[in-house]
Amino acid sequence: MRLVKEPGSARSGFKDWYLQRLSAVVLAVLLPMPFVVLILVYAGVVDQFGLLDIVDNFVSRLLHTILITALIIHAYMGLKVMIEDYVAAIGWRVTLIGSMLVVMSGFGIWWMAIIWAWGG
Amino acid sequence: MGYLSTDKVKHHFHDVVIIGSGGAGMRCALQLADAGHRVAIITKVLPTRSHTVAAQGGINASLGNVLSDHWQWHMYDTIKGSDYLGDQDAIEYMCRAAPLLVRELEHQGVPFSRLEDGTVYQRPFGGQSREFGEGGQASRTCAAADRTGHAILHTLYQQNLRAGTHFYQEFFALDLITDENGCQGVMAWDIAKGEYHLFQAKAVVLATGGAGRVFKMTTNAHICTGDGGALAVRAGLPVEDMEFFQFHPTGIADVGPLITEAVRGEGGYLLNGDNERFMLRYAPTAGDLASRDVVSRAIALEIREGRGCGPNKDHVLLKLDHLGTELILAKLPNIHELALRFAGVDCTKEPIPVQPTMHYTMGGIPTNRFGEVVSKGADGVEASYPGLYAIGEAACVSVHGANRLGGNSLLEIVVFGRACGNQVLKRLRHHRYHPPLAPDCWQAGMERVEGWLRTAGKQDGLKIAEVRLRMQTIMQDHFSVYRTEAVMAEGVERIEALAAELEHAALSDGSRIFNTELVEALELDHLMALARVTAAGALARTESRGAHARDDYPERDDADWLRHTLAGIRDNKVELDYKPVRMQPMTVPSFPPRKRVY
Amino acid sequence: MAEMIQLSVFRYDPEKGGKPFMQAYEVPVSGPGMKLLDALNYIKWQLDGTLTYRRSCGEGVCGSDGLNINGINGLACITPIAGLKQPIHVRPLPSMEVIRDLVVDMDHFFDQYRQIQPWLQAVTPMPEHERLQSPAQRAELDGQYECILCGCCTTACPSWWWNGDRFLGPATLLQANRWIVDSRDEAMGDRLDQLEDAFRLYRCHQIMNCMEACPKELNPTAAIDNIKRKILARKS
């Protein structure tokens, strides 16, 4: 007799794995950029107006959007795996992952609103 | 309705029960499970722990992938290798079936090494020739690097998983259930849970492997304790040719692990203390690839005459560094690992210290070429024992006679595993139901365990391990490569005395859950029975043949001794009997005994 | 007086009950090449017959005596005493249910092995001769087929500790890959279907304890990566 009744393959997991790696690549490319900008500011190369020009620029806004999306996806996937690892009860898993999804998307929408200056 | 007069024994019904999960047992199980039968394998270990896993070099088959080959040449070599004690009908059957069965193994998934054209790689091995000894060295041994046994055992296990064979793992077989209609099943002890099980079956197959642990220095696993042979002896049957234990020429000196003959097949050779390739003196044609008994005796002679190596001059050297690191790592990776771990030697740079080490049990439960256990009836005519079968190293068909050729043991297990499966299928056709058993038939089996458990904690009892070590030492000192009348007579006396002392042995562990000391005690019962018949058989055989080499009778004696020994224990006395060798093959002319030169 | 080795061995007797404890033993050195199994055998045969462990071949090919030795999984029969810090802590394989002393229940481990259908599957009829395979195709199997199912890698994997009921574990996945890379096997698609699961396969987070633990020096992590790449390839 089997010790564990195994539910079979859920045809899942690939997308998570793929998105996590894809978002990691995006982060590796884009994440240094804000730091570069910050360093430039602190070094005095860019002043406040220069900084605003950079941030306001359409391409910057686009990159910023991609960066935040990748960051949220990456964090979500990573935390999801951790919850799956350490939380055994399915009810708790779904609740925690669900609330994490809500909080993270809320954060994402709020950030988008700032980048694209929605409503203002 | 209760079948048995106790509720302490769980009663199972299977079509076939196979004791042992090595290559032979699993190949047999596969044949039967694929035919839709309810097959149980009872094994005292987990299924992939059986000793087949340690076989290294390969499996013989006249595929002719490297050099042209013929099964009749293979047959000739096997008969010559057996020193003419092999039964020629069985040998013909095995050699003819070999190519088919090796291809079948390949189809089942064994990861054989390959030649450039994609066919199975074959290497030269000891005792092989072409054209009946006239055409030089053959290349007949199919190999999966030097892990062939591992590859075959795992593949057969996988196939049994597919076929749905029932595994009762870590169950110890205690007693065969027999009545006037033959063998009806087996009593077993669940080692992990400490419960009794009775397996009733229409056929019982003993596939328990060799009895190498009767000796102190052996390449065999701790589990090779001859359980099947001893169960047969308990059931009043004799065992055949037990005096023939093969000493492999190249066990790692002092520790035991085997260095495969494939090392010499690939071009390695032996050196003595004078740095001389001494095998060329003993076997001018075959050299280092002479038959195992010949090489072992040559090494023993070199050491005895003071031409050994090392500070104690007690071993010789196996040189293979000239083959090149690349070939060694590709074809002999396991040897490289073993030499490093157990001899502390990097064999790509230095030679490996080796000495002859007990390796294989040629003898066993007498069977015919269908795997049926045979015994002499009251009328003196040989007949098969209904419902009882034996295969593999546990059996003596006899295809190995007095000396086994390298690469023939893996072949034997698949050929006779399958043949036995087919024979059992025939029996199952007209044995459709389980007959009622004597309600008390479980008692003898249970008493074995309870008897030992009662000794637990007894004051001044002998330790199991101590008795075993004494037995192994006696066998090693009195019955190894060279044997003489005086030495063996003393050995027989000492082993009989020790067998009597076994009564005073006691367990220190009285637990029922995973009591491995109890298992060792039950195994010691088995080893002791086989040591006794081995000793008696060896003393009686006044000739030198194959692995049985005597100083006082250095020549083979075909007039008196071209016959199999049958040894059993009746009323606690060893009884010897003999039967003729079957010299008539199935379809080809007989190979009459000739002088054996390599 | 021979040099002595100190051991501290995990003991648990289900019949006596109570908590498991570590018992100290002292064993003489038998020779320069002495292995841990020799020490355990000495204890069992000379000092304490109740010590319980599995062993068979004694040369590292059967996989019986996988143990946790000074915190690292390995086979007792090929672990030299010489390199070990004393007292040598000998425990059963981690995260497994202990039956007694050093013996653990391997049923679930073998059950997971069975789950991946570890046998050759092909639909083309068997040829008269062997299924041909070039030496290069055969070389793909090196580092895959040598697995002895000792369980050292799987029981060293934290992912398997947390989700062993659903994550197949490194040993089983290595064997899954063994059939995926075998040129004779024709069921790669089915095999990948069965493996593609957030728990069965993707619980591997490349912790790489498995390749550290493997006594046969195989690399299950690389095999798992190969499976993931195969799934990626057929999706893109």
C-alpha cells in the first residue's frame, strides 16, 4: 500500500519557474539603473531638474514599469515557494498566497499610479 | 474458515513464491508475472541489495559482435572450464539461449556499453576460446562498463515493478512447508515487524544465492549465507557438489572486494615479487586469461614458493596502468574507485595488490535444466521434487561443474530464471487450486525463531558472531585453495565439534522488532549445515578437479570421480551419495574429458 | 594496546519505548583502511549484539548502509574512519521514520521510485538484434544509471524534508532523467507530462546537498536541471 496518496501531476510549476527566471534576468539588467541614477545625483553630476528629466522621460517610465512588474513577479514567486515549503495546511497556503497576491498587486497599482502620474 | 491452527501466522496465497530477489529470482518472477500470475518475492533484504548487484565484468553470449563466435565454442569452453564435471545438456541449453537472453536484457533496458556500430560491447574473459580452443582468445563477455551486475539487477527490478510482482521485503524464510505431495509453501518471519507469515503457493522457487560466508575471506556480501541450500537440507534433500568453491584470483589483498577479470580481459596482467609475468609459465597460450582455478592456484603457488609481493610476501600485483587513464576510466571506472577506496591505490599509476579470495559457490541444490529440484527416490531413480524449484547460485544444474567461467554466472541466472519460470507455468496449468495444508505445518518454522529468542539473555551462552568466526576460520584454514587428507580430516572433526557447540550459542538481543542478531543466528544455522556438507564432500573426493585441488591427489580421476557429490544431513549425520555426470548434450555430440591445458 | 576510536551511535528501541539516545562505544583500530562499517560490525559482534543496522555487500554497490555520519550522509562501508572527527556521530538517515537504531523505513522512497515508471518504454517493435545505440548516445547514461538507491541524496534534501510526500526527491528524479536521456526510450513526452508539477519536480531549489551527499559522486541537481530544460524546450 502506498504510504502517501499522491495526487498526480498538476501540469503546473513550469510557468512559475519560467517567470521567476525571466524576471530575474530583467532585474539583473534593470535593477542597477536606479542606483546609477542615485550615484550620479550624489556625485553632483545630475541636479534635481536633471533627475526629473530622467524620471519623466517616456522610456524611463516604461523601463520603470517593467522593473516594478518584474520585481513584484519575482518577489511573489519566491515568497509563494517559501509559503508552499513551510506552510503545510492547504487552507493556510491558499489564504496566505491569496493575500500576498492582493497586497502585492495593490502595491504595484499604487506605484504605477505614481510613475504615470494618474489622476494628477 | 481457518486454515491453520493458530492466529499468530498470517496466511497468504500466491501462485508462486520465490525466495530471493537477486537476478535469478527476479528473472523468474518476471516470466511468471508477465504471464498474469500472482507472484511473490520474499527477500531478507531490500530488492536492489542482493549480491547480483556486485557482479562486475559481464555476461557471456556468442553474439559475435567483436570477433565471430558460435554457441558451440562457448559450450566447449564452459565444459572444459568445468573440468568436465558440468552436465552437458544444461550447458548446451545455456549457451544456445545466451544470445537471445542478452538481447532480451538489452531490450529491457540494460545500459550495455557499445561498439562503434551501436551493438553491445564484448570483452575477452578468462577461459574463452574460438574454434574449440584452436582459434585463440574469444571476445564473448557483454559488459556495462564494470557494473554489469548492477545494471542487470536494477533493470530486472524495474521490469518487475512494471509487471506488478509482489515484494515482501525484509522477510526471512524459515522453513519449507512440505507434505507427501511435495512443496506447498514457506514459513517466513517479517524482520521489521516481528510477525509470522505463511506463504502458500503452487510452486516454490529457491533463488537465494551462494554461501560464500562459510569462508572468512570472501568477495561475497554479508547476506550470502546459502539459505536456500540449507532450507533444502532441512527438508531432507541433499545438496550437490558443495566441495567446489571458486576462489577468484584477484580479490583485493587483505580486504576482499573483487577486482574483475575484465581488468585482465582489457589487457592487465599479474606480476610476482620478481616482477615476472608468471602466468605465462603456467598457461603459455591463455596467459593471464586462463581459467580462474588455474590462475588462483598459480598465484597460491607463487606465494607459497616465496615469490609473493609486499612485506609478508602474501600477495601478487595486478598491473593495469599501461592501459592508459582514459581506457581505465571508461571501461573500468568501478575498479578505479574500489582500488582507491580499499587498497589506497590509484590504479592508473600503480598496480593493485591481489590474492585469491573465495568468490563463488559452484555447488547447490541439485536441479535439472528446467530448474526443478531433483532427488533420488526410494527406488534409486532420480525424480523431480514436486513444487520445488531452484535457480541461480543457490542451484547446481550443473553448468559450472568444478569451476565456473567468468561471465557465466550472470548468464546462468537469466537463462535458468526464465527456464524455471516456463517450467512453473506448465505446472500451474494443472495445479489450479491451493490444496489444504496440515493445520500445524507452521510450527517447525515458528520454533526456529522462538527457540533462538528463548536463548536471549542466557548466561554463559556463546556469541553468535564468535561461533560464526570460528566456523569461517576452520573453513578457511582447512578447505581453501590447497587441500590434503590430513588437513581436511582435522577440519571435518573441528567443524562437526563446532556444529554441536552451536546449541550453546545464545542471543543477547531478545527483541522482535528488526532483530538482526536473530537473523544472523538463523543464517548461522544455514552456514553451519552447508559447512558440514562441504567439509565431508571435500574430504571424500580423492582427486583434483577444478576448484577442488588436493596436494595428495594432484591428478583428475575420471574413472572414479567423474560424478557429482550429493550430501545431505539425516539424523544430524552427514550422508554422502553420488550421481553420474550427464555427458550427453541435447543435440550435439558429447565432449569427452580431455587434459585441461590453457 | 591498539589505538581506540570513539563513536557515539543513535539508539532507539521501539519495544522498550522511551526517547532515542546516543550511546558511546570504543572500538580498536583494525588497520589503516578501516571503514565505519568495520567499527559497527565490531560493536555488534564483540560489544553489543543489540545494535541494529543494515549492511550487505560491504563495498559500496548495494546501497544498504546509508547513514548520517558526523552530520553528512554516506555509506558506512566506504567511509574511512581515518578522516572522521571523533567521537564519530552515527545517526540514521535524516527525516526518515526510524524503525530501530540506524534502520529507517525506506518504503516511501521506493514508492516514489516506482512512481516514475523506471523501465524502458518504447512503441517501435523490438528489432531482431539489440536496439542500436552509439557510444556517444550511451555516454549520455554515464552518471545516471550508476545510482544504487541508497537514499543518501534524497534524505539530505531540505526540499524533500518539507515536501517529501509530493516532491519526488533527487534520487528518483535522477532516475527519471536516466530514462529521458536514454536514446532507446520513446516515452519522453509522457515522462515529462508526469514530472511537470510544482511539487514533483519544481520543489528542487538547487540547494545541491544531493550532489554533496552522493557516495557514487553522481550529480542529481544537474539531472533535474536537464529535465527542466527539456520541459522548457518543448514549451517554447
